[in-house]
Amino acid sequence: SQTIHQWPATLVQPVGSPLSLECTVEGTSNPNLYWYRQAAGRGLQLLFYSVGIGQISSEVPQNLSASRPQDRQFILSSKKLLLSDSGFYLCAYHDQGLAWPEAFFGQGTRLTVV
Amino acid sequence: DAKTTQPPSMDCAEGRAANLPCNHSTISGNEYVYWYRQIHSQGPQYIIHGLKNNETNEMASLIITEDRKSSTLILPHATLRDTAVYYCIVTPSNTGKLIFGQGTTLQVKP
């Protein structure tokens, strides 16, 4: 079966510190991968998506970057965190085949920048 | 911007049907209507999707108007565990690039 793992579940980081959030997918090959962010009291916003290894598209300008070093691994990073980077970060994947039309989301990482 | 409009909140009595409306008057011919829900502090969960015909699965039913400008998600027998934010999204099929609006916060009350 297909599963998605995202860690850590919660994170408190000081302003100016680096960030690395990791997401891995099991049970599928060559998935489309996505990073979303949800600020407090707001809807989800797509940050990055990837259709293959090393292929990253950014949806909004920001202080973050993403990388896909392996087929089923997606990493969200920052060199220096800002207070505005606080939020709930969600990784998602979508099977490029037609068997599953929906996207599957991880359980999220709640990041607090202090 | 999201292409859908939903009421910000709704209440429903436990055991009754919950009918969640969504307006998508600018939907394109190749776009589907998807519904996801997000229980507090969890990732969104897919519920159902449709193009023009009404759809039903083990979770819910989706009723799409003939002109496709609006739809209704129906939870036939709401339980307390159905309390969540429900998102109506229009998008071409086979994509995970989803534009989320504010959704409808459904509160199921005992």
C-alpha cells in the first residue's frame, strides 16, 4: 500500500537558524511530490512541486527551497528562518498514473520560529 | 485565487445529513470538482470527486448541477468525527496541484 512519511511532527527553531524537513513516500514509483504551507487560520498554499528527481517548481517567492535527491524523497529547506516561516507544512504526493485521481497528504510538521 | 466559494461555517446535528454547498461558476469544461476535508492538525483527506455526473462512495455523495456551476457534498449520517474543514476544489484531474480556499468549517453537534 502507498504511504507517506513526514517528520518531525513539531519543531521550534530560532530566527536565523537553518531548516530541513523531510518527506518520503512508499509503495509508488515516480510520484509527483508537493510541499504546502498553512499559516495560522488560513488555507493551504502550494509552495513547491516536483515531477521527477532534481525537477523542482516554485509556486511562490519565499525564503524556502526544495530538493528531490531521490525518486520518493522530498526535502524542504531554509538557510535562515524568518518569523513569517512559522506554519503547518504538509507534504503530498500524487500518482502520475490514472489509478488514483486524488492527492495523499502527510500528517504535517508544525513549525514555530521564535 | 480559489475558483470556488463556500460558506465559512455550518452546523449539523449528529445523525442527520450534512449538505455542504459550493459555487464554482467559472469552472472549465475539463475541470473536476474535488472535495477534501481537514480534521484539526492533520493533513487533508480526499473525499470524492466528479466531473458532471453525481457520484457516491462510502464516505459521501456529490451532487453537481446540470450547468456545473455549483455542487453539494452530502454526508448522509454525520458523526462527531466528521467535524472538520471541508474544501471544495476545481482542478483538472490527475494533479496534486490544488488551490485551496478557506473551506467550510462543519461542526457536528450531539
